[in-house]
Amino acid sequence: MIRLDKALSHMGLGSRKEVKNYIRKGYIVVNGEVVYDDDFKINPDEDEIIIDGESFKYDEYVYIMLNKPAGVISATEDNRYETVVDLCSEYRKYNIFPVGRLDIDTEGLLILTNDGELAHKLLSPKYHVFKKYYTKFDGVFKEEYLKAFENGITIDDGYKCLPAKAEIISENECYIYIREGKFHQVKRMMQALGMEVTYLERIGFGKIELDKSLARGAHRPLTEEELNSLKEAFI
Ligand code: URA
């Protein structure tokens, strides 16, 4: 059993003070009855919470999509730079962390959560979760490089990357799909073939696509559908 105000706040409906206010005003219905007492406790597995006619389920985990801007680092705290968790500050109390890292100059889709087990699976090459990147580059992308990506490119430290995929968009733009997350991996794969990445944006993570309506720097919770598609990636 957990306190109703705590559960509501955890669900992202407002601060503890705000949700207490909603409760006192009679906005919250639990199992068909209006609850006015902020001391009220619920069973998160069984009780149905209705707010403004809409049914909510308490979830101890939070899952967020952030459209990361350049200049922000993929960490929880830092003395010098703004972090991706700073951009989602109302969720800091849930101990969220980024699922993997994007370089400081890389933009786009980053998932933050406090679900360590899911994060671990999403990052494991074992589960083959592909990440899709859009890149601009200097140099010439020769047709034969498409095969090189499929065969596995050997990067500067001698590591042979797992099979990946590239799609040419134009003379200096392509999509790259990888299922690992080695340090600077896309940049180093392109470098190994004589190209220099000048811009990098992640636009897909498994079946989830970067929400184009999400402004750079903005975030939102994953929809239930998005979360299910992430979890389905390794059933
Ligand atoms: N590959 C890179 O080189 N940088 C990123 O941020 C992500 C993948």
C-alpha cells in the first residue's frame, strides 16, 4: 500500500503539494469513490484511479523521451555542463538516468528511466536493439561501403563492430543503424572509411522514433504503445 498523494506525484501529476490540493478539492476518484483524505492509501496493483474521467495506473517506473540538444551531456550530474537529467528536472526525484549516452554534440532521441533492468537489456548487444542515426559528413560515401557496414567495420582501436547498416540519403547525408554503443561509434565507423561526421542525430531506438513534434530540449513520457514496443524488442 502506498500513500495516494505519493503515487499521484510519482505518476507525474504534480508536486506533493499540488496533488494534495487536487485530493482535497475532490478531483480524485479511487474505485468509484471520491477521496478527500491525502493520507489515503492505495494498492497500486489493484486500485483504479480516475482523474477528470480518465483512468490512471500507478507505475513505480518512469520512462521519458528527450529530444537532446547539442551542448548537454548524457549524465545525471555535472559541475560544468548542463545534463540531460537537468532538462527533465521534475523527474529527478525518481532517480532517472539516460539509457546509454549520446556525445555532447549529438542531438535527438534519448530515453531516460529509473528502470535499471529494462535499460540494461536495451543496451545489451545480445538483444539486437537497433539505434538509427541521421548523419551529415564530409567525404565520399562509396556504394561498396554499404557492404562494409553489413560485414562489420573495424574501428581505430582494432575492434570489429557488429554488423550494421547504412542507407545513403544524398552526397553528404546517410542513415546508420547500429546495435552497440561503443564510445563515438558512428563517428569512428565513418572515420574508418575515410569520412568525417559533421552532424549526428539519433532518430530511432528499437521501434521508437524521435517524436518530431517534440522541440529540441523538450521531453515527454513515453506513451504506453511506445513502452510496449520497447519491451517487445526482447520477448
Ligand atoms: N555514435 C557516436 O559517434 N556518437 C554518439 O553520440 C552516438 C553514436
